[in-house]
Amino acid sequence: MGKTSKNKPDSNTIAVNRRARHEYHIEETFEAGLVLTGWEVKSMRAGKCQLTDTYILIKNEEAWLLGSHITPLNTASTHVVADPTRTRKLLLHKKEIARLLGQINQKGYTCVPLSIYWKGNKIKCQLALVKGKQLHDKRATDKDREWERQKGRIMRERNK
């Protein structure tokens, strides 16, 4: 068995929203399916997906992914007019949607996507119920991360 890097995403991962972990406290995560067209799936196989500034809207008891950008491939979308930022439907159970809607409306949470990945031959989206961080929380997170790096450097130097 080979070593794997801690920061290296899995081979199944298509896109990761790193900004979400920096900007928000993650309270709870969910897994949802995505409704996609053929050219979008081909583009995702090539890794042409971005989740920056993406969020989830719940409307009429349905969840929608807004702001994600899937760059169309020149070879795959020749016969279709491709809209890279179209609104995509998320597939969740009614109980999960009701839970998300209740938390968003009552407690001031937000719902954002964390990553898009392959699960078998299906494309899944990991979404999270989050609460925004204050500036001092972000600074504390950065300070802790820097301390962990420094500890790692000290341990490596000591073990040589």
C-alpha cells in the first residue's frame, strides 16, 4: 500500500469548494445527486467544474445548485448551446429538504456545496448546513493551521 498525501483530493473528487471551509462553520453535511445533461458529465470527467461562489436555493420543496460553473468541452458540446452556469437540480429526500428548509428559515443557517465527486457511475454533491464565521474566527483558524505546520517542521527536523 502506497502513501497518500493528506491534502491530495481523492481520484473520485471532481471539484472542491475550499472557500466554504474557510468562510463557514460546518454544522451538518448531506449527500445529493445532481441532474445533469450529457455534455456536463463529459466536462466533469475532464475536471472542468468550479464551485467558487456557489450556493444552494430551496424553492417549491426542491433544492437547486446556483452559481456552479461547468466549462463545456469543444468536442462534446458541438450540437448543443451550452450554458455553463445554468441552475442545476439537486436530488434529496423530502425529509432532508424539509430539515434544510427549517434550519435555514429559523436559525439563520445557509446551505453551500462542499464538493462534487463520483460515487460509482453517479455524480454526487456533498452539501453542508453552515453558519458564517466572524473575522476573529477566521484568524484563529489561520493561527491554528500555521501552528500545525510549524509543529510538523519541528518534528521532521528532530527526527532527522
